[in-house]
Amino acid sequence: DELPDEVDVVVVGAGLAGLQAARTLKDEGLSVIVVDAGNHLGGRVSQLEGLAPWPLQLGPEFLHGEKHNLVKKLADARGWKTRVYQWPDRYYFGGTPEPGGAPGGLVRAEDADENDPDVAECHRLFDELPDVPTGRDISAASWLADVVGANARVRKLADAIYANDFGCSLHKMGMHESVIEKKAWKYGEQYLVLDRSLSHVAAALAEGVDVRLGWMAKRVERGDGGDGGDDA
């Protein structure tokens, strides 16, 4: 279908954030269309069927935060169940443990947090965020290696635990964002697993919203007033 001649807002991207934004705008009485170049709702929310007896989540698997969480509110309103998931629940360390040294093999997270000094140091650094530059952004990789002088194993742990949580590598993880998130975070620390794929969340958010899949936004132009686009 062709786009209408006039619409108040065009949201580019039918991921969870885009769909929620569209619903919020629609609830405020604005006309909204969501366009996405892909062929499914949810953006990075994706799953693989048939490889295992259960669907394998290829994108996000859990909700971070039990407070002020819009997805949690939606799930509760629909009677969907969640369970608390300890993340990480286990670490896998290559090699074999040495007396008085770092553990090897599969280790419970609580044991590693208590007994492994590098794991404890990794958590301390990201809890306290010492000496993060204020005048410029810096990658987590540079901060760990050049500013706080973390050893190689701590940096590997940080890449597996904290950068993974951001969905990127230490070289792509900005410390400015980490500081802002730590100051502004109000959502609680629980990790929640939904009793169904997050694709159900995307479908629920898309209900009643005009979503056009397979539509690529090739150009976005800002109007002279600076508050809207004349062409997209």
C-alpha cells in the first residue's frame, strides 16, 4: 500500500523501541506509520525453530529490570508469566584449575564472584567506574587497559560479562554511556525470562499500529522549521 498523503509521524524501525514509540504517539492522538526494511516485527528479536526441541532465541532473551519496565507491565497485563534468572549464572573458564590460582571449567557465578579475585575486580571496576574521563568519551577497552590498568584476564571477563550485556565488544562500548546509565538506572537489577518469545511482545505492541514491513527509508530530510521532515 502507498503511504497516505499526510501523516503526523513516521517511525523508522519496527523494533520494540520503535513499536512502543508508535503506540505512545498513537495514544496521544497522532497519526503514525512504522516502516521497516526487514520482514518481521521486533528488529533484533528473532528465533530459530527446528534445531532444538524448543525455539532458540537469536536476539534478546530476557528483560532487565523489574521496576518501571514497560515490557513487564505489558506481560503482566496479558497474564504472561516471568521468572527471575540469575545472569550470569555460570562462568566457563578454559583450562584446569591450579592450587591457589584461577578456577577452570564450569564454575557457578556465586562461587567465582567470591573466590576469583579477577572476577571480583571486574565487578568492582564496573560498579565504581573509577577515573572515567569527563571531557571526552573513551571505549571500555581503552579505559580498562590504559586508565585503570586492568590485567588481560579482567579485560576478557569484562568483554564476556559487561560488553556482552551491551550487545557489543569492549572496543565499541563507550564509557560515557556507562556512566549515564549507572546514574539514571531506576529499573532494578533482576533479569526476567518471559514464558514465551519476545516476538509475542513485538506482536502485541504492533496491534492497531500501521506497520509497513519491507519498506526501506532511503532518505530523511528535515524541514526548515527543524521539527519535521518533508520527505522520507
